[in-house]
Amino acid sequence: MPGETNNGMQCNEFEALLFDALDGLLSGAKQGRFRAHARVCAKCGPMFAEVEAGQHWLKSLTEVEAPANLVHNILAATSGIESYRLQEAATATHKPSLGERIREWADSLLTPVWSTVRQPRFAMSFGMAFFSLSVALSVAGVKPSDLKQADFSRNGLRRTYYTTTARVVKYYENIRLVYEIESRVQEFKKATTPAEPGPAKERDKNRKNNSSGQPEPRQERNYSREENQPVLASNPEDPPAVSVTTIRRFA
Amino acid sequence: MEDAQIVNGLVRRCVAGDAVAWEEIVQRYHRRIFNICYRFAGTSDDAQDLTQEVFIKMYRTLSSYDVERGAFMTWVTTMTRNLLVDHFRKTKQDRVTDSIDAAPSEHEDAMPLSERIQDQAAPPDARVQSREAKEAVHEALQKLSPELREAVILRDLQDMDYREIAAVLKVPEGTVKSRINRGRAELARLLQRIYKQVM
């Protein structure tokens, strides 16, 4: 109870000295009286024990390490500069040469392009394009060894141009010669083959050879004919000479 | 005093636009501020975000710091404390804060905190040294009311004197001592309750 005297110390005096006692500032007789009061006082004793235990628990907590990237994040969020210490250390130890700077510049340009190209959809497209190009080149007869030996000087390019032109002209002339010979041979065949297969036979042959996919004229007429339309006897295979004769008779 | 002069010099250089001085300030104080935030907020992620917020605010308002009005450390801690209080209000953490005199409920009986303390036979002093015991203390600290929590953090974890704490919390020194007393006692009760359950 407040005001109660135990071992020569009152409770309010005990409370006043509590923080000094907990901070280890009491000494000698004062500390003895304080401890004695804590032992005998039913109110102050348990209170002191609790507070001392709480302090003990709290003091057991050690300082935690901050995350490694915290300083970097703070500097990036405030001054926007990553770390002057690191930057200065880097510049002091190593100055980049012109080649390195060019390489860095090229890297800064190419890295985003390369990261885009590496995406699967682009990679597949480029793969297909490369495959098509290589097939086209092999069909055209272009060899990589020819490209290696190519001379890119002015005279070399001129020589390559004339050589290529000559090759194309020669190829064209050869093709023309082949076609001419072929056409001559066909003419010769026509001249030597016995003539006149019959007209009906020829028509049959034409019909068989009709690969245009168009239906026969007769079929067209049949499919387009209406039901009440009179069916006229006709023979499209007959020559038109018959009708001509009929007209003459009535006239 | 020498340290205070160095810090004041850094602040002057920083206000003048010296980025190296600002980095030096960040290097000096980030760990301390992170620890205050971690012990108050409870999680490392929240503490990281709050520490960044403190430095962002500090960077913007550094020119308003007056050397005559108090130590830089007190100014920084006040700023940290204000942000922590704002954070506490936003997250409404007081809903889960235990009352000092509340009787242990059935929910508390099933507290996972006690399950983590495995070495039941060991004496309390030995348990304090263990990681599990430290985690238990850290969790019990989160159960204190924010007024008591900030007082004990500044006193027992940051070793600030009562006058400085009074300046940071903007309350009289007597109130500071009372809060520290109550905070320590409540923490001890919470932990004793846990240990009684597991023993």
C-alpha cells in the first residue's frame, strides 16, 4: 500500500528509485534498502519482478541486420544515384578504353534487340526465314565458299558484276537454244506424222484431255433446263449441215 | 559531441546538394531506423518500406532541420515515430492488440507462439538465448499497445535516455517512465502466460 513503511522505505520512495535500480544506478545502502523493500512489500515486490523480467526479455532482443539492398533502394528512391562510393571506386580503378566504350554502347543498343529476338515467336520466325533463305540460295547455286572469296573492292565488284551478267546471258542463250531445238523437233515430227484423225475421234480426244474442270456444254443445258420445257431431239455431235438442208427445202 | 559535429557537417553538405554526404547519412542511420521499424511494425517487409519512406521524407525536409533545436538523431527518430504512428493508423493494427488486464481466452490458449518454444525443460535464462525465445518476445512486443511499444523500443532497444524519448514522443518524462514501466510489466505477463502454458 502507498505510504507503507517496510525496512525504512516507503512505497512512493521505492517507485521513485525504481528506474535508477533498473538502470543499475543504485549503490550501497540505498540499493540494500530498495531490495529489502521489494522482498517484503506485497505490492512493490511483484511489480518490480515483472518490470525487471520485461526489461530482461527486451534486452535479449539483438539488433537485426537490414536487408542488403536497402541502402541501394533508398538511394535510388531519393537521390536517384545508386552509390557514389561504388561509382568512385569503379572509376578510380579502371578507366574504359575507346574499344570498351564502343562495345558498351553497342551492348546498350543490342541488348534490348537481342532480348526481343530471343522470344520464342520471333525466334521461330527468324528460324523459318533463315531456312527459306538457305534453301533459296542452295537452289540458286550460291555457295558460302563463293561469298568468302568475294572481293569487295571497286574492281572486284565490277568484275563480279560483269561475270554475273555474262553468266546470266549465257544461261539465257542456252535456254533459248534448247527451246529452239525442241520446237524444231516438234515441227519435224508434225511434218513426218501421217495426217487426219477423224473429227469425232478428235472431239473424243479433246473431251478426254479436258482437264480444265469445266463441265461439258451438254450437261450445262440439262441442269439448267426447266421441267415444262419441251425436250427437243438433238444430236450435238451431228454436223450442222442437216438444218441448213431443211431451211433450203422450205424455202 | 564530435559525432554530432560530423553529422551536422554532413547535413549542411547534403542541403547544399552533396550526394556523397547524403549517402553517408543513409549509411549511418539506415540500420537503426530499420530496427525501430522492424520492432514496431513486426515484419521485415513493412520495416523495409517504412525505412524507405522515412528516408524519402528526410531527403525532402532535410533543409528544415535546425541544429539548435536538438540532436539530429532525435529529429530522425521523431520522424520515424510519426511515420510509424501513421502506418499503425492506416493498418488498424490496434484491433489485435491485447489489453493488459485481459484474461487469457480460449484463442490465446491455442496460440502458436507457445508451440514454437520447444525447450520446455530449460531454465528461462537459457531459453532467452534461443532464437525461438527471441521470436516469442518479438511477437509479444507486437501485442503491446502502440504507446507502450514505442516507449520500450526506444528505451530498451535503442538505448535512448528518458529526455530524448520525451522529446520524440512529445510527452513529459514522467509519462515516458510510466509507459516504459507498464510496457515492460505487460510484456513479462504475456511471456509468463505463454511459458506457463507450455510448462
